[in-house]
Amino acid sequence: MSEQVIEPILAAKPQTPFQRIVSDFCEDRLAVFGLVLVAAALFVAIFAPLISPQNPFDIGTLDLLDAKSPPGTVSGDGKLTYWLGTDGQARDMMSAIFYGMRTSLFVGFVSVIAALGIGVVVGLVAAYVGGRTDALLMRTVDIMLSFPAILVALILLSILGKGVDKVLIALVLVQWAYFARAARSAALVERNKEYVEAAACLALPPGRIVFRHMLPNCMPSLIVIATITLARAIALEATLSFLGVGVPVTEPSLGMLISNGFEFLMSGSYWISFFPGIALAVAIIGINLAGDHLRDVLNPRNLR
């Protein structure tokens, strides 16, 4: 090889795992598109009180004469343009969607994080301890996974009642088993590796072996499952709210907004359900696109 060819090769610095992940994401247009959608959803959710044209749940600011106004209508006092129309209670749909996105994402993120924490502990303990403990925990997981999540959530909410906190409890209880199963599978692979045996020979506490040494090597696959479960949790919460057993009207989510407009579809007021449905689809599609690419970039072979 000539010096002109060799020198650039020698000068090139090897990329770190994080740099490779960022580089891979930038090369995948669908992944970048998904991240843009997720970033947009997070932006409107976090800054909803600042960017919303109206507080849709402040009764004092509503004028019932503006109820069911089509998109692009100017309010009766001429101070506000309803770009996405209004619902049956004269609430600005754009503002309602921003606030609804806030509730939906909050429920999705918190429920997934809580379910991930419970599932990881159960799965790692089952894999490391083994024996009867493993059998007992995994049979419990099998029982949880044998029932449809929506059915279990409906039963729980019929007992607990409506409310964001009640929905969170229901979603955590129907989701933790997925993470427990995945964590156990990943931990069983790590359980018989040399570094775990070496740590056991050094008489390190089991908790330190499990959570400091085994857990970091199990996280890549769990992160991928968490992103997929996040989209599923948002859709499940929207379904429960649409059925009238999720969040109350005073704490609206995208599912509740879709439900509120369902009765007006036949009268031609399509926008009351249509635009919240689009917002829900945008959030779920963005999370799925980003999570699908994470499955590839977080492959252990790519992190070496």
C-alpha cells in the first residue's frame, strides 16, 4: 500500500459504542424520522401549558357558542383561531391534544419504568437463585402472561375505579411479567460466564453480583423491549380511556379525547376524534420506529 492509503487508516480513531449507535441512527432515515416524531410528542407534552393557545380545562375561558366549530374557525370574540376546531364543550382541539399527549406519555413512561424495575428484579433473582425460587416466580409469570392484558386491566380498573394513579397500577401489573421473562432469559446467559463465577469465588454479595455485574449486560435487550412496551402502554391506556374505565374527563388523555368525539362522528364533526387519533398514531409510530432500530444497534455484537 502507498503512504497516501496507509496514513488515513492509521490516523482514523476507532469509534466508541455510543458513537457507533449515533452513527447508525443517523444512517437510518426511518429511525431519524421516528426520533423526530418522539421529540415532537415530548415537546408538546412538556411545554403544553406554555404553547397551548388556550387552557382547555379552564371552564371560565370557554364559550359554548363556539362548540363543535370546524377547523380554522375564529372564536366569537375574535381573539383565537381554532386551527383544529373545537369539541362539544367548546374546547380548542389543538390545546386539548397538547394536554392529552402530556397525560398519555406520562402514564406510558411511568408505567413502563415501574414495570421494568419490578420485572428486572424478579427475572434476575429467578435466574441467579434458580431451583424452587425460579420455578415459583416463573409460574407466576406464566399465569400473568396467559391472560390478555386488556382483560386484566379492565378487571383491575373495575375494582380500583378511574384515575391516572389507578391506570398506572393496572398497567404496571399487566406489564411487569414481560420484563421478568426477558430479564431471566438474558440473565441465564450471563449466569454461567466466567466473570460471574470469578465474582462468586471472591465471595462477593449476591446482590452485588446480580445488580452490578449481571444487570448491565442484560440491559440492551431490556431497553429494546421497554421501547416496544412503551408504545403498547400508550395504546392500552388510550383503549381503556376510550372504553370509559381509564382516566377521568378532568385528567384527559388522547384516548379520552377520541372517546369524546366518537358520538359526533355521525353528525359530521369528524375533527373531534380525528385529530387526537392522528396525534396518538404519531406518538406510537415514532416510538416503534425508534425502538425497532434500537434492536439492531444495541445488539451485543455491535457494542463491542
